[in-house]
Amino acid sequence: MHRMSTHVGSGQDLAPQVIVIFGARGDLARRKLFPGLYHLAAAGRMPREYAVIGSGRHAPASVEDFRSSIRGAIAESVDRVDASVLDDLIARVSFRESSAKDGADLATAVRAAEAKLGQDACRLLYLAVPPTAMDGIVEMLGREGIADRARLVVEKPFGRDLTSSRELDRTLKSVVSEEQVFRIDHFIGKEAVQNILALRFANRLFETVWDRHSIESVQIDVPETLSLEGRAAFYEGTGCLRDMISTHLCQLLGFVASDRPDELDTHGLRSAKVSTFKALRAFDPERTVFGQYDGYRDEEGVDPDSTVETFVALEAWIDNDRWQGVPFHLRTGKSLAEGRRTITLRFLPPGHEIFSESACPHEIILELTDDPVVKVDVRGKRPGPALTVAPATLRLDYAEDFSADHALEAYERLLLDVMRGDQMLFSHSEEVDLLWQACQPLLDSPPATKSYEPGSWGPDAALDLPSGGWHLSGH
Ligand code: BG6
């Protein structure tokens, strides 16, 4: 049986890898992928033999230029860079121009790298490109034979809607098999998200109350203080629904709401999520609020008349025996009052109330921070001569209870999983299809985008979407 563990072996067990990063000069590669490769190398988790080929439509002035920009990117996000690890990584990096039309040079470079690394070398093709560019590149990879035997990492969002995601899936399947596709959602790579499975399925304490008989409502709340951070071109073509809801927040919903997987392996986890997403009722535009922060249209690269949503709050329902009648509220947006990733499961009141103070919060709170925190707000006896209760908290604090020595950042964990050929933490095409089905009504009839003040909690209309308002621990 597959054990959930981050205590993975050293990189020495891994086959040599030829890693090609499309969009290698883009934001994701600079902020996450190259720093991730560096961290893996520093931790001895990269294979002994590997090469990294950056690719994209616009070549840097020279390979040296590209290498020095990668050095800069790593220096920006890594605290204490080990010069020898960095030099070793940079020496393996090169760049080859490629486009949907022409991948001949790249194909030659991949074959040359393989010839050096040996015939058992694996191909890891990371497509860090927007949905509009994806199909063309995949077709090119097929034509040039680059996709043969390769593992293809596909960045979210997977398509722009149900139709285009199905097209992308057809394109992918015409070139590779499902076993070669790694649809990445970095939220699933977070320790805190995998911890949801550990909490639920390794402890009788939680799983026995994890359903409509004990839980009144669930909130999945991911407000961000960040705004565009120079990503106007991506964001204008994507918006908050596709960027965050159809992927990250829906995957969190899958982790929170799914039944216990039969096995903790790729098939088990994916099947459990697929069943849940089949029961997910299509989102209702009447119960969804779209917002856009004031000043968004003045950002560089944004259409002055843009109606793109930078905020979404919605109500979701899962029509199965476990969750029938329990509302799930999802909220996320840019330029909000606080940056949080918090899941709150609110309990029903005790069946038979013998204490008078019934108004205290009674919740399970999952703070999906880098060092996860799990809190259970309960009621305890108030010290004193009367038998009355007061709020108290049971708390699991990763920073205190576990050593973080083995913790991996989300992209690092997922890159490692691709190199190991483990698809468990990647989405199956059926999950993606079902989630687009749920989102499609909002794309067909989007609610009007309402404005909100930066630093607020979004448009007023969103505040009372959950009856009784949003509960965010600490407020
Ligand atoms: C990305 C989105 O996938 O996730 C960004 O494109 C968002 O818009 C980011 O800010 C949030 O991820 P994290 O891990 O920084 O919370």
C-alpha cells in the first residue's frame, strides 16, 4: 500500500532526467521552478544525471544571459544560496527556442542531452504556458517526437472552459497516454493539504464527525493581499474563477469532502475525488458574487474597460449522502484584507443542549499555512463555582510538533513526484472535466462584476452569502 510520506529517498535512486521547461523565462519558472530545482539539488534529491533545457518563443541574447537570469531568480527566492550547488545546477542549464510551429532545434537538443545521459534517461516536459498556447505546443511535441516516452507536466488552468478543456484533452491523448500526463495544481503539493488526508483518515476522532450529521457548513476561504504582481497579461485572459476556483479551491473541496480512498494511491485518491466531483452541483450564478478591486483597470496591461473578476465567492452543494444539505462556501480574491488559506468546518449544535451558553463557536479550523495549524474550537468548563462553559481551543501546531527538516515546498514535492513517475497528487482528466462542468454556468451567465475597495473583504454582496456571514478564526 502507498504510504503518505515526505521522507522520500535521495535523488540517487532516480533515473537520469532531461527536463524541458516551456515558458522558462516566465514568472512561474523564475519564482518557483528554478528555485524548486535548486532546493531539490541542495537537499540531494535530484538525480545524479540531469539536464535542464529552457524553452520558449523568445530566446535570450545568449545562453550565458539566460543562466545569469536564472542565478538572479534563485538568489531572489533562496535565503542562503550554496554556491557549489548553484554552480552545478546552472552548468546543466541551456536554452532552445521553440514554438507551436517549430520545435526542430529543441528536438535535436533533447536527443543530444539523452545521448549524453544514457538511453534510460526520462523526459520531463514542463508546460508552464497559458491555456491558449497549450494545444499548439502539445501538437508540436507530438510532431517532433519529443513527447515520445515523456512525462508531460501541464499547468493549470486546463483549458478555458468545458469545450476547450475537452479539446486540450483530445490533443493530449492524441500525443501521449493519460499515464504520461501530470496535471499540476500546486495546492495539492502543499504539506497542509496532504495533512487533510492524514487528519481525516489516520484519526477516528475526525472522520466520525465529518458529515452532514455533525457538520452544519464548510468554508474554504483563500483571500489574498497580493494584487497582479505584474501578471496582467495572464490575469486578463484568465480571471479569478479559472485561476483559483476551478482548480485550487475545488481541489481543496475534493480533499475535504471526498470519502476515504480505498487505497492511498493514484487510483484510490483520484477515484474518491471523482465521485465527489460527480456529486458537486453546478455552481449557481444567483449564489455567486464576482468582484473587481478598484484600481484594477488602471494596472499596467489591463484593459481600461475590463470586467475580469479578481474576486469570487460562491455557494456549493454536494448532493451525496455524506454532504446533502451542507453548504460549502468558497471565497478568494486579490487585494483583500488578509492573506489566508483557511478551511472551517462548523459543527451543528449538540443534539441535546444542557448548557445555556450555546452561542460559542464550535469548529474545526484548518490553517493551510506552510507550517499547518489545526484548531478545534470547543467548549470547556469555565473555572469557578458554576457549571457553565466557555470557548477553548485544541491545537495542533506543525512548527512545534514536527521537525520541518523533511518538508518540501509544493512545487518541489510535485517536481520530485514527476521524476518518480508518481501521479497520485496530480489531477485525472475526469476530475478536470467534472470541475469545468460545475463552473460552466458561471462562464455562460457570469454574475455582474461588482467593485470593491482594495484591502476590504470584497463586494458587500459577498459578505452575507453564508447565512450568518463568514467565520474566519481570529476575527
Ligand atoms: C497561483 C495563482 O496558481 O496560485 C496565483 O495563479 C495565486 O494567482 C497563487 O496568487 C497562490 O498560491 P500560493 O501558494 O502562493 O498561495
